[in-house]
Amino acid sequence: MIGANKLVCKNNIVCQKFIQQRNFTNKNVKDVNYQYLQRSKLPTMHFQKSLPRLPIPDLSKTGERYLKALRPLLNDNQFEEANKRTYNFIDKEGKVLQEKLIEKDKKNKHTSYISEYWFDLYLRDRSALPINYNPMIVFQNDVRPEYNDQLIRSTNILITAVRFMLSLREQILEPEVYHLNPKKSDTPMFRTFTRMLPEAISWYGAYLMKVFPLDMSQFVGLFGATRLPKINKDVIFRDPTSKHVLVQKQGNLYVFDVLDANGNLLSPQEMLGNLDKIMNDNTPAAEHPLGILTTQNRDEWAKQRAHLESTGNSEVLRKLDSAIFNLILDDDKINDDKRVLLRKYLHSDGTNRWFDKSLSMIVTSDGVAGVNFEHSWGDGVAVLRVFQDIYAETTKKPFIHPDTKPVDSNISVQKLEFKLDDKSKHFIDNAKKEYKAWCDTLSIDYILYEGLNKAACKKFKVSPDCIMQLSFQAAHHLLKGNFVGTYESCSTSAFKHGRTETMRPCTDQTKAFCENLHSNNTSLDELRAKLTECSKMHSELIKDAAMGQGFDRHMFALMKMAEDNNIPRPEIFDSYEYKFLNKSILSTSTLSSPSVMAGGFGPVVKEGFGIAYSAFPDKLGAAVASYKPHNDSSQYIEALHKSFLDITKILSG
């Protein structure tokens, strides 16, 4: 029982209902089963202190890996020049910079050698956030149509997200770990054993049981955070005590408290009541929606925001910045149109968005839900965790049902009112025109191919990720006839403050495969042998990247060390080959989960493609974005479909 008075009830159901009602009306008493999404025996950050540190690769190994990535992209003369330049760098400036990097790393054992530089890279970039940086992920729909009602689904997502946040704040959220063999290790014994270990050695205990704890330092960036525009370099504002959420509807902005005066979560009916009030607010669509300004170049937005603050909007902006997260209610319907879905969650028209918020939950009028998140504070591991936990609870044990009635207690909805002078209105009007013109240049398409799936790839003893990446290379080669800089993101969250490493999927092996595939004079047996070589090399590169043994982050850190120490910029970083390799024409990232319907992001260069992909249990899928003046995503999708067919024929033949 909960509370000071013990209740004796013959009818347990009646008793439970009474306790629940009592706790939802008397907030001095916590219903811990409702307050928290999880009550882990292992403290959330139990493994953080003993996580292994991200290794600084050996300089000579970095040189070898760099040259190996360059080889398929350059002709013989270009490669010979690159080879000389690389070994000259290793023998001279590289040695000095490596020593300085190692020295700095030894003095900063609380973090990784790349963390500070990676935050700085994001926050200094002046490009607008939507399309360029903010990714999106869309939930699968609930299999029960009645739970896809906008109000019902929004409220359930809101409740679970706040329960997740409260568990995180209390350090009782399950630690993020990877079980090599879940059947053997995902057990109470594992949790009991590792909890008994001091934090300084807890990771080693998990490792003995073939469990790999992951870095959770980014999780604090999920809630109560906003990226603030500043001239030259943005800052991340965080409020770890925030009690309210931000809600957007038709360009209007609202806030309301989701925690009461004692810090307890409002009841489901009270949460429903607050959202119901917003949804039934008859205020017309905002004539000058302030959120459109978050689509601007960061320096422009910084100037505009400074003007807003100078005209009496500082307090209301701070209310917005400190909100736990942003819940966006859209009037539009998806109607199962995947192209509409991708545009809606990736960029929309910008009038009902606040792209600076660390996390925005978006729910359309037909109940399709998804996430758009600001990227500087963290990567996919933290976002996918909250995404999966929200989906699991809202589809299996939701608090709001079609017959749930809202209550009018603890309603604290406040519409944020901004003082907009003519100058601010001009900013908004101009931003609308510029953003529309930009979005109109974007070409977006997708493919769902059922001829292959994850299990089939494994049956043929090839990596599903390799098949996807090989298909991307083959599609580009079919369209353009060449090979280009390709970026595949790989998480290094197995290390303290690890971020990501670049895996370079365009290899000598993939080049040979694509050239032979399109030559029409190579047998299926020969192609199958080359495909197997591709898969083997791909798996090695993925393993190296995940273990912090890539070369991209290392070389970037060495370049930053030269800047920090006022050392002349080494020639290698201004070379043709370095720039060509780092011009990511094919920028790719995968996010596979049963809870994910779709994901996406924009191209990182004007001539490039942004490719989000997944190997599903029943199909292969990819969403492709590009800019119309340079590429046509639908043409690329056609080439990709042909590549899937060709590879399927090779495997099954």
C-alpha cells in the first residue's frame, strides 16, 4: 500500500482504483508505479565511470586506412601524389600533432579526445538546422486504429516521455547496455552481480558476462534543452529542473506544467485535460509564426533573436527554451503517403516547428507520430532509446484509452504571447519565403524492396548492411559512372563520451564488384565471389569503426590540434584528395528497430544524396533526399531498385 494509512480491501480491484484516485488527487503521496517508466536495480550511470576510453589510433594505421579509402576514388597519378603527401605528413607534422593529442588526452581522462571538437564542429556551423542537420524518425502506427487518434496518441506519448525523464532524473532508468547473448545475460543475476560491484570496476564485471555497457552522457541532452543561436558559435541551454512542456498548434505556442508543486506527474486525465484544452482552442493560425525563424542561417537567426529579446520577449523565450520537450500537433494528414510523411517530419513548411529544441514529438491529425531532433547534443543511441521505450509502452500499456475522460483540475495551459514589431514581422515573412524556396528544391523518394530481407542476407552469409551499401554504390555507378566520397555513420558509444566514427563503404572491393556488375561479361559465380569479398571487408571496417579504429575522427582531431597550438595547417588537409574524400556525395545512416516506420535526413552537400536505410525482417528500405538542380531522388531510387534486383539474382542464383 501507498501512504500512511493502510487499507484493507476484500475487493483488490476496487482497492487499486481507490489508491490510484487517492494518489492522483493527493500529490504529497507518490504513486511510484505511475511516476516512473522504470525502476532499475542498477543505477542509470552505474557503468559510466568505468567505461573504457576512446582510443587514439596509431598514426601509421590511420595513414594506411586513409589511403585505402582514397584508392577507389583516385586515378593512379592522383593516388601517387596522395601517397607521398600522406607519408610526408606522418613523418613530419603528424608526429608532433599526435604527441600533443596524446598529451591532451591524458590530461582529460573524464572524456574522449573527440568529444569537445565534435560539439564545437556542430555549434560553429552556421548552416540552418532543418534538412542540413536535424534528422527525423517516425513511429510505426499502433495496430489498434482507435489509439491513433491525435489526442489519445499525443497524450500517451507525453505521459510516457515524462515518465522516462523522471526515471532518468532519479537515476533509476535501466542503463543502456548491449547483450551479446541476451538469453544468458539479460537476467536478474546480471543486475544483482554488477550492482554489487563498485562503479570504478562495474564495466569489467559486465564484460565478463559478455555485456557491453554504452555511454549515457548524452541522455541529459534529451530534455529541458534548446540550442540557442549566437554569432559565430551557438550554445546549448539546459534546465534540469524543468516542469513544463511546449506545445505547438497552427504556429501558436503553448506551455503547461506536467509536474505539480511537489514534482509529481499529473494524472493521465489531467494530462489529457491540458492537451484537450489546447486542441479545442479556437485561436486562428498564427499570422506571424515565430518558429519559422529557426529555419534560418544561424548568424541571421542569432541577430533576429537578439532583436526579439531587446523588444521585451526574453522571459517568454526562456519559457520556451526551458520546456522539457516540444509536442507538435499538426493539422495535416499523412494518409499513408510516404513521400508526404518524409517531408512532413524532415522539414514541413516550418510554421509549426521549433527546430532548436533538442527533441520535438510530432503528431498529425490522423495520429501518425514521429520525432525531429536537434543533433549537436547527441546521436542516435539516446534518441532511439527513448523512441523505443515510448513506442513499447504506448502500444502495449497506454494510460489513455478511447473512453478516457479529461478532468479540469491542474489545467495550467498558457499561450505564449510575443511582442512583435514591424522589424520582427519582416523577419518572419522573409523567412517563410526563403524556407519555401529552399524546400521546393528538395527531391525526396523512397524504396521498400521485398525481394530481400535481413534473414535472407544472413542465409546467404553476407552482411545485410553490406548489401545495402553495395546497392548504394552500384546505383550511383549506374547513374554517374564513377565512385565518390561515401559516409556511413557508426556509433562509438561503447566508449566514454564516444560519438560517431565514419565507416568508408566505398572500397576497392565494392568498386571491382560494381564495375563487373555493369560490364555484362562477368559470370554469376565470379560476381558472387566478389560480393563475398565485399561483405568480408565491410564487416572488418564496421568493426574497426565501432572500436574507435577508423581514421576520420583521428585526422580531424589532428587538424584541430594544429589550430589549437598555432601550428601552420598541414598541407594534407587542404589537398585535393582530402577534400574529395570528405565531400560526402553519399551520406548514409541506418536505424533499424521494429518501432521505426521511417527515418530520414537531408544531403550534406548540394551535389549529394542523404540516404537513411534499414534492413527490416521482411524487406529492405531506404529514404533518399537530394537537391533538384543537381540530382533526382526518383532516378536514384530506380537505379537502386535495379541494384537490389541484380544482387538478389546473384545471391539466389
